[in-house]
Amino acid sequence: MTSSSPNIPPSHTDVLIVGAGWAGSIMAKELTEAGLSVTILERGHEHKTAVEGAYPDSIDELRGSVRKRLFQDLSRNSLTIRHTLNQTALPYRQLSAFLPGEGVGGAGLHWSGCQFRATKDDLRLRSVTIERYGHRFIPEDMHLQDYGVTYEELEPYFDKAEKIFGTSGEAHSVNKHITGKGNVFAPDRSDHFPLPPLADTFSGEKFRQACSDVGFHPYSIPAANASQPYTNPYGCQMGPCNFCGYCSGYDCYLYSKASPNVNILPALRPHPRFTLITEAQVLRINLTKDRKHATGATYIDLNTQQENTISADLVILSAFQLYNVHLMLLSGIGQPYDPAKQTGTVGRNFFYQTITSSRIWLPKNQYTNQFIGAGGAGVAIDDFNHPGFDRGPLGFIGGSPIWVNQAGIKPIAAATAGGGKNRPRWGSTYKHDMIETYKHSLSIDAHGSNMTYRDTYLDLDPTWKNVYGQPLLRMTFTWKENDIRMNRYIVEQLKPIAHAMGATRADFNMLEPGQLFDSRFYQTTHLGGGAVMGDNPQTSALNRYLQSWDVSNVFVIGSNAFPQGMGYNPTGLVAALAYWSAHHIRTRYLSSPGPLVPAL
Amino acid sequence: MTIRISSLFNALLVTTSCILGGEIATAHATSTPNQEIPSSLIEQGHYQAVLGDCMACHSAPGRPTYSGGFPFPLPIGTIYSTNITPDPEHGIGTYSEADFARAVRQGIRKDGSTLYPAMPFPSYARLSDADIHALYVYFHNGVKPQAIAPPENKIMWPLSMRWPLIIWRWLFAPNVQKAQQRTAAEFSDPVLARGAYLVEGAGHCGACHTPRGITMAEKAQTAQDGNAFLAGGSVVEGWFIPSLRQENRTGLGRWSEQDIVDFLKTGRAPTGASFGGMTPVVEHSTHGYSDSDLHAIARFLHQLTPADPHEQPWQYSPQTASALQHADLSARGAQVYIDRCAACHRTDGHGYGTVFPPLAGNPVVMTADPSSVVHIVQSGATIQPLPTSVSAFTMPSFGKTLSDREIADVVSFIRQAWGNQAAPVSEQKVKQLRETMPESTPPSKLPKN
């Protein structure tokens, strides 16, 4: 049963998919089920739990978090970064602020496991903002947009994704029946989570109690870290999480963190119509002369350095968000966004995540056991993220969950953090502080939304090239007033919670007015936008089925489709959008290929 | 004569797990009359081939299915399994159904010489005429002829002579009619009768799981032949063969019918997972059994009496878990267990369902001979992916990272913890078992999930 034969590249495939992460694996599974031949081209190599993920080598922090074992090789391809339109961008040469994955599983192999649905308002943010506060509430340079799809439409696909991922969590409302548990602000669901929530860590328990005491509404973060052994509808099995703390940046040796490798590919690989080609760097999607139809893709076999072309009837871009946009720009799919003229859609609406982490110290008789953790384990409140939270008097759009997400602090990270802000970096005080901090502190995050603006976008860099001779992608991005104001307000709300937890010391971290994006420090890998979905081809590159408005046999799946950021982590919505898109390809596109939405 | 035969079979059977079809010489043609063959009959025959696990020996990596060539390196030389495709020159294309039946059930080649008895014809003797017919039809009409010869056997004279095999066959191979009657007469319950037919016949479970006498014949061919039937006890390719009888600790005494069915279907059950020589059996054979046949097998195994009726029933002891959970690592091997094993098998020894097998109460851990458990620690093991259970789970090998002493310590710990109460294992024994340590699966061959 082990497919030992090497995957031979076909000359033609019904469906060609770029990237073997969550989106690519979901699309491949769905479309082989539909009877099509499917080929995935993946730029990186295989990652096997039994080899790289084998215990105890896999939990080597130096190789994992520090030397970035599972992440993108920036020496071959990267992007350039600048803050504003008039600057010259420089290459991102070291993995720091964000960490794109590489290889089979993609970012879905090294992610933490926080798996949220979107709120109802996240999906129609422009409409609800205008309904509630009027047009003038929207800052002039903000590109606030709706997704073109509603929560109700996506609900079955959120549900399906959770069943495939083996998500642990607690429902609040199931078919209008209120359970009395879970997130009181969460929208209604058609079913419970497939697994019960993960147990609270000590830090989570303290936070939960304090939030209740202050009058907030704590809930367990939905986690794709299995709280029990689980077999998903594809027959793929997961082991249960033991809170070892090696989730983000690692391949889970317990097979308990959901990944394409564990949850989808075992059921897909034996399929006779499925081919996965690794070490295949796609250079471009080939189009007909009128640029209205894709004919396949050209890639470099990184083992032989030979170029190869595969023809295809349907092309799915499901690379990391940045590289979906990069490939569209390199291939000429759609019109590049021009911030001066406000024309074109490809590259438009790039966003990040407005995240700051604060730290509090508890009394010395309380041990936070920070070595314990799981990527998705934690307790959150949505009191400042849910639709009903009134932003009017506060003057910002967006919001932020607040959470204690103890994901496991490893030794090098603990030593690097030392005793916190403005404490000695060496000597006996440093050592003492570090020990006290490791034993008694915990971090609380404000994981906020990030809006999109006229001048936050992606295009091709005029100067820098990758090793394949192609222009690098250029990111133009910095923090904007709306999001800084939102973050500062949210971090203020941490203070009563910290007090209720009995904090003896606290470092509250928030963005400062006018603060610029600093790419040198890790924040999060939640990048989005650049090829967004929507109802209007003037402002979105994709229609509501994630189909290119311009090249109707190209679908582009990923967080690139989000028109602006939300307070939650993106993977849950990416997976639901993949199943949503696949459903419409299967039920409508295949019988009559062409635009699923007529262009206006 | 007996001594010479026995030494030959010793070499043959100790080194190979069971199996091995004899060399079938090409002979003169007797063509099959050309007629419409119903596809249901071919399908039935295919199912018989799965039941009998013909694939295990008659297919080799890199060669077409059923074209033989699987090598068995023995101390007396290397022998190769035969081509059983319908190719007239290299396969069995010229065999009539009677020739075929005689080879399968009696171990007699078309030219009259005798098959090496690793071909389990003493078990296959029980196959009904109808099943033989289906199997014959399948191998002639459902399998593609492959005109390739397996490599020549390289056995030195005088052991290359086949005539001593005839005497062995006279002495030990059952008469077909008697064998069929014996198995058929065992049970009036049709499910148990079917279970007996499968276990004693096509499934040839006894080929490995029944101990062999000094002549290398199985000590019992059927449940009626006494407690030796399926009682395990030998070591094949480094793996200790467990009993399939109802011993409470070291047999299947605590396995439910569903556990046995799941194990044979998927290679995994909440009570244990397959390893060693059983893994390919599940992969090529039992995983393809119908559910009703698997239940019949489980029901049949359940009614076997324990070979050792005095075995103290296993009872879970919570002391080990309590000690480990309170950081008491004073027991021999406890530190190694916590560092290397507990993440998956847990401090309570229960493991996790069908993902990570339990160590508490697992028969393989408690057998008197510790070969299997030591070898799993040394070489690692993989629960293989199958169409009905697509996920694979791999335990890493510790042969290079743990010393003989540490392995002895941790295996002793596992054997004594949670109420297991099996004898400890010495460093000397582990060192000795290093000699027969099975090769670890190379990274390129490990499953990709």
C-alpha cells in the first residue's frame, strides 16, 4: 500500500494544483473524488512524521524554531519590503516577522492549530459598518470590502473542515439550541465540534476565572490539536495531544496536530488519479494569447534544473498567500493593482495581523509551567471582537480577541526572552529574572484585525530578482492609525483582567502612534489579501467562488482571498473557502466550464 | 533419514517465516478448453488467493504479480518462489485442474516430484473442490501470464535432491479426504465451521503459530489435534510467535471478537498492533477477508482452550502509573521509559486506542521469550497504511540511541509494570538479540504521513 513508485510527471492533467498545503490538499481530494486526474506541484520536499518528525529529534528547538527547519528557503526566492510608496524596497533576507512554509504540508505542517470560523460581520464588514455607522465612518484611504459570501453559506464548509481537522472545541449554539458553554458570541452551528475542548493549562484556567470575574465571556479556543484519538471522515487517524508544546514550527510527532500530511494526504496518495510532484518550482501559469484561458504551468524540476510544462484544463493556485499573488503577477492573470490610479486588482488589499503580546507575572507560589502547551490550546474572549461590540464611540473598525494561548515555551526562547522588557540582558540578575519569568509568568495576546488601505499592496519589485531570474514580489505595508488605535484600546482592556489574575508585575505591549512595521521581529505568519474575493471585478481579483474574474479556469485559494484581516487566525476560513469553492467547481463548473459569476 | 530431512527443514523453516512454493518444472501442455468464464467465478478465485495469501511468496519486489522470484536465502543456498501465472513455459499454464489441485493440496508437482513443504500444502489439503476450482479458474483466467522464469535455485548437492521430501510428505502430509472431513466435522455451528475451515485451511495460521516437532511438521493440524494447535512458541526471523489460544496473559484471552476482527482487517486493535512477519500477512491477505469471514475466524479462535490453563489472569495495577506521575523514577528502566516511551504509550501504559498500542496487558510484552519486544525497541515498527485504515504510525528504532543496558532496563520495566509481571531481561540477552535484530526500515521506505 505504501506508494513507493516515484511520481512521474504527466504531460497533461485535468487539474493542476500549485502547492501541497491545506488549500491544495483539500482541492486535490475534492477533485479526485469528482473523477478528475489531479497533479500537485510542490516547491519543497516531503516531510514525513516518521523521519523528520520522529521523537525525540523532531523537538530540537535549535533546528526547529531557531534554524527554521520547516520554513521557506529565502536564498532561492523571497520578497522585498517597504513601508510607503516613495521608498525603495529591500529584500527579506532572514526569516523573522513571518514564516512561510515550504514542502508537503506547507504552512499547514508548521502551524499552531488555532482554527476559527469567521464571524458573520467579518464576511460583510463594509456593509455592516455602513449600516451601523454610515459611510463617513470609513477612513478615506481604507479599502473596506465584503467577501461576497455569508456565514450561512459557508457554515457547511466550516463544519466539514472541522470534521476533517478533528477540531477540539466547545459549541455555544447548535441548530439554535444553546448549550450553555462555549463562546457566547459565536454564530449558530449545524453540529458540535468533533472533539471536546483541550484541557486548560494553569495559565488558561487563571485567565478564564479572571475574565469571568471581570464580566467577560471566556471560551476554549477551537484547536486542531486533537484532545482524543480521532479518525476523520477520510479514514485518517490522529493521536491525542499530550501538551508537549512543540506545535508551531514543528511537525507533530504524536500525529495529533492536524496537517495535510496527517489528515488528508494518507487518503489521497493511493488514489490512481492523483500525482504529487515535489521539488517542482512553478515559474508561471501559461495562458492563451488573449490571457483569458490557462493552458497549464511551467516549472523547474529542482533536482535536474530542467524546465517542464504540464498542460491542464483547470488550474488551482494554492501556494502560500504571497506566492499565489506572485504567480498571478508573473503569469499575467488579471490586471496588476496601481495605487496611484486605483486600477487593477492583483496585489490590491494586502494586510497583516495587528498582534501584540503582553506579559504578566503571578505570585511566586503559582507556577505557570510554561513548558506545557499546545498550539491551539487556550482561553479567549471575544468581548472586543464580536459583531455587537460597539466601535462607534471608539472610532475604529475591526476588533481583537484577547487570549492566553500557552503554546509551550522552549528553553532557547525562554532564555532569549529573559526577564522581560527593560531588564538586564546578562549577569546574575538576568539569570534570576529569567528563572522567575519562566516559572511564574504568562503571556496574554491581543490578536487583532488589520484593515486594507490604498497603499498597502503587493506588486513586482523593479530591482530585485530571485534565482530563477524573476522579479521578487514587493510588499508595501506599515501600521495605520485605525489599527493602532484599535490595538491600544484592546491592550487597555487587558489591565483589569491582569489585576483580577493577581499579577504582581506586567509588561503591557501595544503599538505606539505612528509606529512603523518592523520586519525584524516575529509577529505572526497571518498574511492575507492581494488577490481578494468579492462581488465587484473592479475591486476584487476573484469572484465569490475564488475564481479569477479574468481567467475563468484559474481558482486561487488561500488567505489571499480575504479582502481585509479579521481578529481570528486565518486557517479555519481558508479551509472553509477551499471546500466552498470545490463544491461549486464540482456541482457547477465541471458541467459547464466558464465564469461562475458573469462579469458586470 | 529422518535426521537428514529434519536438518533440511530446520534450515528451511527456521529461516523463512512459513511459505515458499516449490519449484514447478515446465511440463507438457494440457490446454484448458476455451469457454465463457463467469466473472463472479474469477472474483471468487481471487478471493481464495487472498485467503491463502499466495501473493506473499509468489510475488517479489520489482517483478510482475505472481511471477515468483522471491528469494529465500538459506544456509543451504538460495531458493526462489515460482511463477504461478498461466504462462505455459514459465508458469502453470499447462496444469490441468487435477494437476493444480494435487500441487496445492498434496504438494506434488506435475512431474511427480515433491514441493518444498514451506508451501503449506498440509493446510491447503483442506480446501474444498469448489474453492480449488475457483482458484484454478482465477490463476488461469484472472492473472496475466508472465513469460519470465524465476532465478534458478542454488542449493548444493545432496540437499538439492528432492526425493527425501517424498518421504516427509508420506509421513506428515494429510490425506486430502481425511483432512477435509476432519475440519468439516468439527462444528455443527456453520460460523465456527467456516472459522475452522479458514484457520486450518486457506489461512494456514498454523504454519507459523503452531509449534513444530523435531521433524519440522506442525504438532497439530486442527483444533482437534490438541493444545499444541496455534499455541505459538517459536521464533521466526527474530520475532517470537505468540499463541492464538485463550491464555489470559500471553494469548488472546482478553481480546474481544471485534479486537481480532479489527486487528486482521487493519493491523491495529485497541489491544495491540501488528509487527514483524504478521504485517505483510495483514497487508496482502487478511485485510482483504470479508467481515463475515473475519468474525468466523474470531469466533473460532475464541473457543480454543488455553494451552496453559494455569496462567494467572492479568490484572491492571495502578501503582506504576501513580509512581511515574509522582516523578518516582526509582524503578529499573523507569527513567528511560519516561524519556523515550511515555509520550505515546503514556505513564499508565494504556497507549491510545488504535494509534499507539498499549503496553499494559499486551500479550506480546508478557511472553516468556522477550525477543519480540526487544526487537521492536531495537528496530522500531510501523503500523502500515491499508485502504481501510490509511494512516500509518511509526515507532522510531532505538537500537542506535540506547545501549544494551538501557534497552534491558526499559524492557524489564515494561514487562513488570502495570501488573504485567513478566521476567526481567538481562543486558546479556539484549546483546545476544542484537545478532538477530531485524533491519530498521530505511527512511525512504517509511510511510509519508
